[in-house]
Amino acid sequence: MGHADKIIAELDRLQKSGAAFEDLLKAAVNGLHELDDRFHWTGIYELFPDNVLRLGPFIGAPTDHVFIGVGRGVCGTAVAEGRNINVPDVRLESNYLACSTETRSELVILIRRGEKIYAQVDIDSHQVAAFDEGSVTSVQRVADWLATLYASRDRLGRAP
């Protein structure tokens, strides 16, 4: 069983046991953070109707970037352009919002269903080019599971 499979199996187990939405998000962040020892900061930013990303559960050093406008930084650009972004070296990005001076690479994977973006997984690393194809695929699989969770909550009429 691959790493993403283990995370998803644990999320399925928690969901079946009646875990709260926030607890499922925290479990996903914990699982993702443990995927690779090069992952130094792992969190979820939720997209709100006012086009602002708000920081949800995270592991790592506290950040000043609790609110990020769509279009700002790597996180906001991912939403504005509707695409995942893997930045091998943040020092070469003109629109990078530094959470830590130690961060060298960043990965943003959208949590989405079709065109509807609910949130994103944001992972920072102190190493250049920390996110290889395998880790990106694993994070994407967990993000897809989370998209189903958000979509089911959306159908119940709950706000993000």
C-alpha cells in the first residue's frame, strides 16, 4: 500500500467513525506532512466567496499569511489560474510570499471538483526542488479525496 493509500484509508476510517469535518482536515494535513521529511510546512487554505484564502489546519512554523487574496503569491496565483503550482526555487519567483526565510520550494495542489475550487494544500520545503513526481501524485490523490469531502459538505448547504 502506497503512502497516499494509507492516508486515504485512515481518512475513510475516521469519516466512517463520524469524525468532524475539521478533524478530517487535520488528519489529512498530518498524513501529508509525514509523507516526506522534506515537507517542513504543510497546511490547507480554504477559498471563501470573497476571493480570499483563509488558513485552516497546518503543521510547521506560524505564518503571517493567514489571509491571502486570489492572485497574490503562489497560493493566490494557483487559484486565479486554476492550476497546481510546483515551484522548485522560490527565490526565483517574483510573486512569492515568504512564510519562512528557510523555504526554498513550494507546492500548491488545488482541492477542486471540476471548475469549483474549495481549498488548496500548500507545502513548503527548506530544500530546492523537494517535490518530485511521486510526492506530487500522492498529494494530488489526498486532495482529490478532500474535494469529495468538500463537495458533500457543499451539497448540505454549509459554507466553507
